[in-house]
Amino acid sequence: MPAKKPARSYPAARKFGLRSDASVESGQREIERVFKLPAGSVRLHLPSGRAARSDKSIEALLRDWNR
């Protein structure tokens, strides 16, 4: 019987980036979880200063910022 490998432990969860196909809402929740912030404290904004829609993808948000 092969020996079991130890479970991987990633002490720095923030080193992983958001997926480009993730929604803005899930990105906001992930940022709150990683940095242990209260729910609703993170808002991602468009270059114009308006809050991004929650169903917008991270890829589309980054495209807006790179214009």
C-alpha cells in the first residue's frame, strides 16, 4: 500500500489570483474571506468611479481598466 501524501497547506491564501471567468460578486466575497473583512465591506469599481455590477466577469472588469 502506497504511503499517504500529507495534505497541502497554503498559509498565504492571497497569493492565488481570481479566475477571469469569476463574477465580481464572488471576487468581492473572496477578498473579504482572505483578508477577514466584514461582509459587504469590499466594492470593486469601474474606472468611472461607479460600482461594478455583481454579475460582471473579472475579465470584463479588467478590460475596462486597461482601456
